[in-house]
Amino acid sequence: SPAAPTPLWAVLAFTFLNSIGSAIIYQGIFFIAREAYGFGPAERFGLGLVYGLTYIPGAIFIGPLLRRLERAGSLSPRGVLAAIMLLMAALCWLPSLAQYFAGDIAPIANTAPSALAAKVSGAWSIWLLIALYSPLSGAMWPMVEAFLAGGRSDRQLRSATGKFNVCWAGALVVSLPIIGPIIEHDALLSMQGLSIVHIIAAVVLLRTFNKRPGKHEHHAHVPHPPVYTQLLTFLRILLPTAFLFISTLSPYLPGSLDRLGISTSLATTVASTWLLTRVLTFLAMERWHGWHGKWSTVIWGGGILVISFAITVLAPLLLPTAAALAVIILALAALGIGIGIIYCSALYYAMEVGAAEVDAGGMHETLIGVGYSVGPACGLLAIGIAESKATPTIPYEPVMALLVCIIALAAAAFGLLFARRATSSTPV
């Protein structure tokens, strides 16, 4: 039946496997770039910027591309998704192939600085990998969300979405501490393993998918309080702001934790602290519904984000090593709670206010891509300001923290202004 949903277990298993890619290619790539090619802060922020900027077109254009292919009678959405997965699997081998053809097939990790300098010639492969892999990832997730939502509505859709959130977020929690020792042993081995994961997802799991997402049936919705519309308007601006914090910290943490004398295997575990508390927040908000319709929950979530981010960045500059590490772990734990609150709230109100739209997945991922781009741009700008001859010699970290917090607070003020004007009849 065209309206039949794809089996939920298949979508969740597919989501879990491919979220390992998010752990390695977005969270882990900055550790890989530092360990394998000696990337400094500016290069890591540049890598993050490339990821964000190339993620956006993949998310924007996948919908029109699918409709064009359907009209032409070419590949089905499932076929397109399989092709994307196989391309991603192939790209994972790009750095290893560059290393092989350069005549150096020894592990890169733990290489002496003089020898490491000779390997930097292969760094182009990391830039190319991100530039090609990121738009494919941006195209993949709206399609996965379409298979998740297609054929489901109301309570069934909300339940499936809750499981989906816990699944992808849980995969990140499990993956990052595991890949840390792998990166420390051989920085490129984790990407080779990811290639196998993508192939399993494409060849095995996609066989259980329907050829097309089930048709979404729009049902009449129970009237909701006007505050739901206001909260949704606010959260549509606050959601990409949450990813602004993530995209700033992801390139920053490898260097920050390295300066504290922490090994790569331990550093990836520390960096995953916020991923764990985000999952726990997802679970808590799914079970407890006392936050529905309350501005206080969203305000607390946003406030936690700003404060915990600033503490994470400034702690290594202001505290001794042991104290700084303890404070960073606590601040990252709080950050995960704030991100979990904002993400869950945005998703809940989007589903409660009007009917959920499958095509909205592309816009959702586009907004995330904007957040992915602004954070690294702030890092690069902060480094430029700190190293400018026109300014006193200062570390770039406080400049970066100030820039990010100003942008976040300005976005929140902008969102509140629009939210006050929103009513239950406002198009969303």
C-alpha cells in the first residue's frame, strides 16, 4: 500500500548505523585531522566551516531532485538512498588511498613531528572528503526522516520520532569513546570501518525499506493553546543556535584537551559527555510532560547553553589543569541538557502545531547546516582578531566565546520578537 509505513525497526537500525558516521565524520574528524595531519585550530575550524557550507545544499536540493527522478521514472527514493550510502562508503577510503599512493602506508598516529610534516601533503584528502561527504549526509537525513514519518501520524508519529531521537543520539554516545583508541592507534582506521558500516546499511537494511516513504495523512488536530505557536516560532530560531554551540566546540575541543595533557582516547570520551546527557534529557522529556506549553523550560534551556559554553571555553585559561578538566566535564554535561531541551521542544511543537510535513525535513536539516557553518566561522574570525597586529596579544578563546554568545543572544532576542507577534492562526 502506498500509505504503508516502512518498518520502524528498520528505520531505527539504519539510523543507528549511519549515526556512527556522524560520530566519526563530524565529531571525530577533528581528532583525526589533529592526530593524522597536525591540524591547528584555524585548520580545524576551516574544516568545520566546509562541512557546514556543503551540508546546506545537500539538504536543500534533495527534495526537488527526488521529485524530478520520480517524474522521469528513474531511481526510487530507496534507490537514491542506496546510491548515497555507497558513495559515502567509497569516500571513506579517500584519505587512506591518498596515503597509499604517496608511498606511506604506515600508521600515522604517534608519528614524530618531523615525519608528520612529510605526511601533511595528504591533508588535501581530508578537505575533499568533507566537501563531498557532507552534502551527501545533508541529503541522506531528510530522506531517513521521510521514511520515518511516511504513513505515520499523531501519537504513532510522535512515538516513532522519540525513538528516532534516542537512537541517533545514543549511537553518538556509544561511538565516540570507542573510536578514540582507534584514532590514537591509526587515525584513518576508523574511517575504513565506517565504510563497512555504510555498505551494511545500504545492502542489508535498505532491502527492508519500502521503495517510497508512505503517504502522510493529514488529520484534524486537537486545538492547542496559542502559546504553542509562539514557542514554535521562537524555537525555529533557537534550534540552529544550539547547533552554533556544537559546531564551535567540536573543532575547538581536540586542541583544548590536548593542551591539558589528555590522550586522544580519553579526550574523545570527555568530548562525548554532552552526548550522554543529551540522550538522558531526550528520555526524561519523553516520559515527563510537565514542560509542555511552558516558556520557562525553553528559557532555562537557552540559558544553560550560553553559560555552559562560555565555561567550557574559558576554564582551561583560568584554572589549573585538574580543576579545568573537572569543570569542562561538568559544563559539557550541562551543555547536553540545554541542547536536549531545545531540540526536544522544537520537535514537539513542530508536530503539535499543524500537521507534520515530510518535505520539512530538508528545511530542518538546512537550519542545522546554518548552525554548523556559523560556529566555525566565529572560530576563524576570533583567531584572525587575536592574531591581528591592530589588537593586543590575546588568546583567541575569549574572543570566540564573546562572538558566539553575542550571536546566540541576538538570535534569541530576534526570536522572542517574532514569537510575541505569533498567534495560533499564524502560518508555521
